[in-house]
Amino acid sequence: MTTSFFILKDFISYADTQVRVGKTFENRAKWLEMCIINIAHSGKIR
């Protein structure tokens, strides 16, 4: 019995996202801002 996976079904979306991440990474100030916000949001909620 073989299970089929459609791993390429969302490849275009994946590739588009990789381009957006790459462009954001090139903008060092924006990347730093996003990193800091992400770290701030990872704290415990009381």
C-alpha cells in the first residue's frame, strides 16, 4: 500500500514567501524590528 503526498501543491506559495522573506532580510532595519517584536511576543502572559 502506497500513500501519495502532493508536496508540490503549494510550491508557488512557498516560493513567493521565500522571496518576501529574502527581501525583508535585505532590509536590515526592518528585519531587526521584526526580530525584536517576535522576541517580545514570546514572553509569558500572566
